[in-house]
Amino acid sequence: MQKINCPFGTATLSVYPCKGGAAVVICPGGGYRFTSPREAEPIAKAWNRAGFAAFVLDYDCSTGERLDTLPLRQLAWAVKTIRERAEEFECTQQVAVCGFSAGGHLAASLGVFWADDERFDETTTANQRRPDAMVLSYPVISAGEFAHLGSFLNLAGEEKSEQAKWSLENFVTEKVPPVFVWHTMDDEAVPVENTLLLSKALRKYQVSHEVHLFPHGVHGLSLATEEVNEEACGRMADPHVAHWFELATEWLKSVLNK
């Protein structure tokens, strides 16, 4: 497996090739404090089996200092790098982002903010970093009433005004690319209202999106298959919830083939 070092920070991009497929950049969750291995390689291999080239972004996480735009700029770099080196990676220049929990916030941030040059630097242009689609799993979205506070503390610090700058439902426009998002109604760590607020904003701006809400399941189910079981946290295989990946694959192929 090839690993590419980001030219700033300590992020790395792991390459899981699949000849001829579109690319998916995976952002694991972990509250912007760590990146979960259960939402990294198993997800990449699943996208490979579905015919996509997969890339796992191990982005910088907080060590006590606020991250601000660093992870976002690293994801932008990853998307640009894949497009520029698509021939080398034997994939197309179509790039989707796929995020889980706080990684879902990171992926969604790129989809929401890609045209806002002030949040980036000179290493990417808007067209280079714009994702073609987003697949979001139980994403952190809102810094308001239903916030996962740890994520926003690590990303933006303690000031509510700074956290509000990352409350994504308030920044959605018609420029957001198509979105697939799923959540469980039982999620106590990142309440389902995060997905509902995002969907409401996407609908307001007529952004194409698909939402799946499963009645049961704890936070952090990943693929919801046996290979990612984490019994100590109650994260066990759930064949019904596991359908999310098949649905997401079907949706993404449809979106990219339009």
C-alpha cells in the first residue's frame, strides 16, 4: 500500500487502487482527536470491492491546540492530488469524499466551503478541490443545540462564535455537490438532528441528496458488519443497517454517471 505525505502538517494519504474506477477519499471519525481504524481500511476495501479507487486521509487531529482549517486544507490537497495523479493511480478524475462522524464533518465541510477561498490557501484552487459527491455516515454537522461538543472544541476552540463558523447547516448554498447521508435514530453521541438539519438546508437550496434513517443502532457502526465489531462499545454487526453501503454505492454510481 502506497502512502503519500501531505506537504503541510502530518497528514498522510493511503492509496487503495482499483483500475478504471472513480476515486473516493475516506475521512475516518474520532472527534477530531484521533482517526478511527474501523472507519479507514475496512471502508477502503469495501469501496474497492464496489469498483472504486479508495484513499484514506489520516488528517491532523488535535493535541490540545485548535485545528481550525488544517484538516480541511489537507482534504482539499488530497482531492487535488488524486485528480493530478489520476493516471498514475489508474482512476478517473471524479472524486467523491466519504466521511464518518467528525470525518463526516470534514468531508461535508469541503462540500460546503470548496468555493470559499478564505478557508483555504494557495495550494489549491476551487475547481481542484471541489468534490463531485459526498457520502456522509452519522456526520457531525451542527455546532448548535445538537452539537457533538468535543469535535467543535478540538476544531475551533472554546469560543462559541468560533464554533459557529463550522456549523455547516448555516453555510449550505446551491453550490454544494450531491449528498448521500445516513444516520441511526438511536445515536446518542451525534444526534440524528445533525443529519435532519443538513437535509433541511440542502432541500432549501435544492441540492440533490438522499437520506436514510435507521431506527436502531449506536454511534460509530462503520460498515455494520462483523469485521468492524467493537463489542465493548456495543458496535455489533447489524445486517439491516449494513445495507447503507450498498445503497451508497448504487447512489454514487448513479450520480457520477450523469
